[in-house]
Amino acid sequence: MRTEPKLTRLDRVFARLDREPERPAHIDVPKMSRHRIVLFAATLAFYGAIVWAVIITSWLVRLDWQVMFFRPYQQWSEIHWFVDYYVVLGQRGPTAVMVAAWLGWRSWRQHTLRPLLALGVSLLLLNITVGAAKYGMGRLGPHYATVIGSNEMWRGGDIFPSGHTANAVVTWGILAYLASTARAQRWLSAVSAVTSLGVGMATVYLGTHWLSDVLLGWVAGLLILLGLPWFEPLIARSEARIFDLRDRWRDRRSRTAPDTGPVSAPPVVVTPLPADRDDVAAHSPRAPAYLAPGPHTARSERTPITPSGSRRPPHTERHPRGSASSARPMTGG
């Protein structure tokens, strides 16, 4: 009986990092349902109620002053260092980089640009809506308040609503919005709610925002997440256009790319020699050798000729051996 090997936690992590063969079809794009429209309208009404309560200097403004005089950063000074680090989770730059890195990996793995485009659209809406409200109402913060008990509206400030809180709601809430399963959506919604709540209370603790600023920041971020399905058709068209431009660029690059196949040697052009022998001699670098007239035989057909006699040249003072004249005369002593 064959058993499958048991995967360790590290094996599951590396398996998770593998790229999917194609875009998942089970991921549903949120639509603007009737239930969502009702929630959006109720949240928008709550937004207007908070702004109106601050404008008329209601009980909400009095609560703002009471919390400011309480000075939480002095009451619980031992956690000041932790709050200074925690409030970074609401700053636009660090949070956008962290979330964009995660959504970029998801875009690469799932062969889609929707996560990154949804993040870009939500941040753009956040800058437009929250930025316009900040500079339109011009409320001063607790550290710059001039008149005790006043709402400090239209005095050149830029803290109403809280940008840290709204950014935390949108940046961490977009992870829940783009979740692929219902379970992941529930968990990420809870994590983003707790994180954004902690960021808002951290700004109140540090004295940089009124309590009403934080309330309006939560509502402003929630409005963007609730209204984001209205922009899903724009996100889909943008994704299709980007992919179409990519395909065109690839086709143009493949047409203009040089051929990298095997390089063949250029053909050798053979120029035929002219028929006239005088022209051959004129064009040849060496003069041709002319043979004597008559029949010629091959070297192998020739009869070898052995020379008779000695091959040494004749010498006048030397006599051949064995002859009488070669004997030396006897001389007496």
C-alpha cells in the first residue's frame, strides 16, 4: 500500500508560493447590491450627522474638550513609546508599501491586476474625499486650539476628519474586500477593524486629533470601502487595456527582434574561366607550363632504366680494382 508523503509546514509554505496556472475563476467581484446601498446611505447620513454636530458646537464638541483636558498621554505615560510606533500603522506611506507588496504578489500569482488596481482606486478616492473635507472645513487640532469650547472650524487647520484613521480603515480594509473566501474575509475584517480602531485612539492619546475627528475618519474610510464596487467596471476596463497594451508591445518586440538562428557562411561565388587560353594566361597569377608535343605516358607506365657502369665520375689517376696495373712495383731495399 502506497502512502503519500506528509508535508511539513515549510513544504506547505513553498507550495503556496507556486504560481497558479491561470486566473482563479472562483473569486467573485463584489457588486453594489441593495443591502450594500442601504449600508452606504446609512453611513453617509452618519457622516453628515457628525459634521453637523461639530458645526453647531453640540455635546460632541464638549466631549472633545473634556478628552483633551484629560491629557491621556500624561495619565498613561508608560505606554507612550508603544503608541508612537503603533500609530505608524495609519500613516499613508508605510502602510501603502506593505499592503502593495502583498497585493502585488497576489496579482502575480493569480494573473490579474485587480488587487493592485483596487488599492490604487481606493487610495485615490481617499485622497480626494478626505483631503477635500480637511481643507474645506479647516478645523484646528487640540494643540493649536484658540478658544476653549469652540469647534475650531474654518481656521486654516487640516485635521477633520482624521487622515490616519481613514487611511487605516481603507488600507487594511482593502485586504478584507479582496479576500477570496468568506472565512478569510471575516478574519481580515476583524483585524482591519481592530487595527483602525487602535490607530484612531492612538491619535487621541497623543493629542493630535479630537475624538470627533477619529469618528469622522472611521466613517470616511468605511464609505470608500462600501462604494468601491461602483468602480469595479472601471477597474476591469483598465486591466483589460493594460493587458492589451502588453500584448501589443510583445508582438511589436517579437517582430523587430533580430533572428538569432545559426549563422551560415556566405555562399562562394565561382566565376567561370574564359574560354580563350590567352585570357587564361592573362588572368592567372603564374605562367602556365607548356608540354612538348607528342604522346605522353603516365609515370607508372614508364620502364625504369638502370645505368650501366659506376655512377662515380671518371678519375684519371685511379685504376680499377683487379687489374695488373694496380699492383705496386717491388722495390729493393
